[in-house]
Amino acid sequence: MKNKSDQIVIFDTTLRDGEQSPGASMTIEEKVQMAHQLKRLGVNVIEAGFPVISDGDFKAVSEIARQVKGPTICALARAVDNDIEAAAKALSEAENKRIHVFIATSDIHMEHKLKMTREQVVLRAVSAVKKARSYVTDVEFSAEDAARTDLDFLVHIIEAVVDAGATTVNIPDTVGYATPSEFGQLIKALKTRVRNIEQAVISVHCHNDLGLATANSLAAVANGARQVECTVNGIGERSGNCALEEIVMALKTRHDKFAIETDINTRELVNSSKMVEEVTGIHVQPNKAIVGRNSFAHEAGIHQHGVIANRATYEIMRAEDVGFESNEIVLGKHSGRHAIRLWLDKNKITLNEDEITELSNKVKALSDTQKQISDSDVFAILNQSQGDNVV
Ligand code: KIV
Ligand code: ZN
């Protein structure tokens, strides 16, 4: 992709962090199918897996590297030789390849998980980046739990890995702890304090434990991050990752504010979301931003009236632009005569004003007793009314 300052790299990790969601394991075939869809969607980097963790993941990364040309194919590795060797091998047939090495940098992780000192972590990170650079020119380094890492130490380790050859430095909010203003300030501080930061792309990887992953990613972009790591439908460890569809549509819809482009073909967002639902069995809730089935559906009469007159009254995006066929006017107890008229027009049925009132009242009465009104419910009411009139 072009490396312009007004362009961000969309790094999709549905097949790696997304697959780490409990219950989201995918077969090799499903991962390959999903990778082809991610290419259609226009993501710049596909993190295809973590080759050292299983034969299946190794094969999935190798197969994606062999079949999916265009996007950069990335493989994850801990900062240890064996992982990096497995990643390099799995990526061997990729057209564009990246090795992503990570090590934790927060005191709590270094002390309790790694049992390493700060100095040891820096040495390990530097040698891992150098090792990865001996295989590929595109190397990403992640400072796991960066959002809870001492800032001076974070600056120091980033300078060291960039000197060692890291081309992207990723700042994860691994446990979704940061708030948008804090996270934005962190990126700003890194941009000003890291001596060699201009030699690397700043990336962010936000988890959603407090429901702030997209907001934090946006704050990071506003402060200079130029890669966002995300997953389709926001799947991922615990409460998930920044949702790809949300960050992309936030940047597109609020272009006035961010002036940032992506290469995403937004009309493929719904297809991608549906494929993730199918292969993982994890369904998005109806009110999920962008891809939930209620995102462009209107039931309240006042909203329906507005949307029928001008969609922009209650829609900030077009349903078609994210891949739905259209928006939807739903009949229910909150809907009014405008919605009934629209339904009748769509079904080429003509009624007079009294009949429209009667039908509207009957739809409201029925919706007091059931959650949704389908077309066949309305036809049944109409048939019943016709029968009543005949009698
Ligand atoms: O959440 C995290 O810190 C990660 C890293 C491996 C990037 O997933
Ligand atoms: Zn993560």
C-alpha cells in the first residue's frame, strides 16, 4: 500500500487474535476461505496465525501465504528463535511477508509471567527483531501490555527495536485498560520522545474489556498512529479487539474530522461479518454497530417518518455502503401510518385512508403480543379484514 501520512494500514488479526476467542477455532480450510474474503475486503495485512502453536496453524499460515497474493501475510512469534523460525518457514511462499514478534514490557508481566528483568527483556526483543530481519525485511515488534508499561522503559525498548530493524512498532492495550484520552496521549508522547520513531510505523492493538477498543484506536490515529490492528466483528481474546468495521466506518463517516483514508472496500463489510459468523459460530448481536441487523432498521414512527422523507434524518451512513441491500422500515407497535403506506406500496396494495388506519391499529395490537411483525402477519391481517368485510 501507499505510505502516505493520510492513509492508515488496516492490519486484520481475525485469524490470529480473533481465533483466540473462546470457541472460535477455525479449520485450515475455513481460515483460507476467510483470508480470501479479507483480501476482497481490502485489508493491507492479514495476520494469518501463530505457526509455532500447532501443526494446523502452521499449515493454515503456509496455505494462506501460498494462495493469497496482494496483502501482506503476517505470522506471529514470541521473541524466541524457535517461534521466529516457524513463522519464517510458514511464510516462505508469501508474496509480501511480515514476521510479528512480541514480548511483554509491563512490570506485572515481566515479573510474574516472564520472570525477566527490564534489561533481559530489551536484549531478548532486540535479538528477536534481528533474527526476524534475517528472514524478512518487514518486521513488527509488539510491546505486550504497552498501555500499562512504564513510559520511560517503553521509549527505551522501542528505540532499541527500531535500531535493530523493526519497521512497525505496535502499542497494544492488551487488557483494554486505557481510556481514549490517555491512550491518545501515550501515542503522542511516543511520537515526540522516541528518537528514531520516524523510521517505523506506529501501530495500535486495542482490546475491548471496557468497550473502548474503537475509541482508543481512533484516539491513537488522531495522535499519529498509522496502523490499526482489528478483527471482523471485533472477535478476540475476552471481550475482543477493535472491530474492523467500526474503525473503518468511523474514519470514513467522520472524514471531516480525521482526514484519513483506508483501502477497505466497505461494501464487503457485511459479507465479511457473515463469513466470520458462519465459520466461528459466534453471532453478532442485532444492535452491533455497522453490521448488526438493526443498524439500519427503523421501528419508531417518528424515525420512520423522518427516514422516509430523508434518510439522513436518522442515518449517518448508507446501508448499501457497508454491504446491506438497503435500510429497513420495520413494522411494530412503535410504527405509524408512514410505514404502513410504504409497506403497502412495496407490496402493490391500495387501501383507502380508513383501511390504512384499521390496518395500522391491527398491526399495533398484534405487536403487543409478539416481538416481530412479518410480511405474512400483515397479509394474514389483510385477509382476515377482507373476510370480515365479506361477512
Ligand atoms: O493483545 C496483545 O498484546 C496481543 C499481542 C500479541 C499483539 O495480541
Ligand atoms: Zn491481542
